[in-house]
Amino acid sequence: MRHLSIILSVLLSLGAIAQEQKHEVAEGLIEYHDLFNTTMEEGVSCYRIPAIITAPNGDVIAAIDERVESCADLNPNNDINIVARRSSDNGKTWSDIETVIDFPFGQSASDPSMILDKETNEIFLFYNYMDLEKEKGVFYLHVVKSADNGKTWSEPEDITSQIAKPEWHNDFKFITSGRGIQTQSGKLLHTMVNLKNGLHLFGSDDHGKTWFFIDTPINPADESKVIELADGTWMINSRVHNIGMRIVHTSTDEGKTWETKEEPQLIDPGNNASIIRYTAKEDGYDKNRILFSNA
């Protein structure tokens, strides 16, 4: 992939459409911005795996893999950085590309995802790390955080031991890219996958000081996203290889047990996709709405 165009739908304007019964998007509502392109930075092979979030001050932050050596994934790519651009005017203009994570050659970071803690105004950025010179094939799970709307970031913290079992050391495991959530109770919640074991949830009850792991494998599931519905139900929308549709998992007991169903209305060409909670009656809207996006 030599070029990546991130399509920014102006979600603040979508409220008007959502209240109509039409499915057409009004002309001029969607704008296209080529945020990450290999012509922008010398020596970059490709940009892949975007994540986007709105900071407490309203800035829109888009993060992505900057794959230098090749377009290959974390194993065996010796040089993947996490970079970002920001917009302070709702996507009209964007900053230059800023480096968030850049390890020495032979160490790579990949698959960014973010959570905004609305109680502390901190942004957590997760990624998967590998030292290909010392432990090729071993995945570590990292997080950095920002207390200034994504302008600066903390030193990386390795949280592998908190959210993965010791016996998984050599397994293909990863935090899923995109974003996690903060529940109505304030809990931070995210998804991670062990391809041998299944999808798992992890999170924090103390604003990221420590992290917990829910040892309930969810199957079938690969790259997935979690949301909380208006009634408190946790919903996971999952990619599953080669079935052509999404799989939806729901839990009403905070992840202890799950119900699973196929969702043939949501076709799946085999990519990551995303789902977010958009409107809720408790916030004054006429309906509870979620938005799903896919290729």
C-alpha cells in the first residue's frame, strides 16, 4: 500500500442526517484529506493501521503505523514507528507529521489504538512492540499517555504481564488497533487477541495506573472493537476470517459470559472495521444510535 487516504466524515453534522429517513449523504458533507502519504516523508514504504480520537480540547488526533523498511507487519519489519497528525479546526487543516514512538532499528511498534479518559482528560495510546534483534516473534504490549491533548507523550510502559498470561509469551498476541472505550462507570476497556486462545478484554479501574485482564476467551473473533450500549450491555463487533460477515458478541455481566450471533447485514471483506456509540436518549437525543464503518 503506497498511499493511504483517511476519510473524515464530519460527524458533528451527521446528526441532521441521522434524524431523516434517507440514507443519502448530503453533497459536500464528507471531506477527503490525504493525511499520510509516502510522498510526505522520504524513505517511508507505506502508512497503515490508522486510529483516530478527539482530544479533550477538541483537537482531532490521527495516529498510524509509519512502516519504513517495508510494508510488512510487526514480524518481520525492523522499522515501524507510530506517527500522528492533529487538527484544531475539525479536520479542515492538519499539522505536520509528528513522531510518537520511534525505537532504534531492529525494534518496531505497530497497531496504534487510543482511549480518552474523560475524567482525567488523559489520552492513552496502545501499541504492540517487538525487538526483532533479541526476541524475534515475541509480542509485547505497550501503552503511552498524554496529559496535554496529545502534544507530548509519556515514556512507554510495558503492560504485557498485566493483560496476558505468562504461558502466552511466545504466542501471536496483540492489542487490537483503532480505539477502546470508557464505560459509563468510568472503566477503561479495550480488546486484545491471542490467535491460539481467542479475544479477551482488558482495562483499568484506576485511570490507567494498573490494568486488569478478563480471562474469558471470546470466540470466534480476530480484530475487534468494543462499545457499551445505552443499557450497559457490552458489545463486541468482530472480524472473523473468511466468513464474509461480522460476528457480534454481547455481555450483560461485564464480560463474565457472552452471547454470540452472526450479523449478515454487516458484510466483511476481511478487514478491521470500527464501531462507536454515537447518540443516547439519556443525552437528550431521540434515539440510541451506533455507527459502524467498514471497507
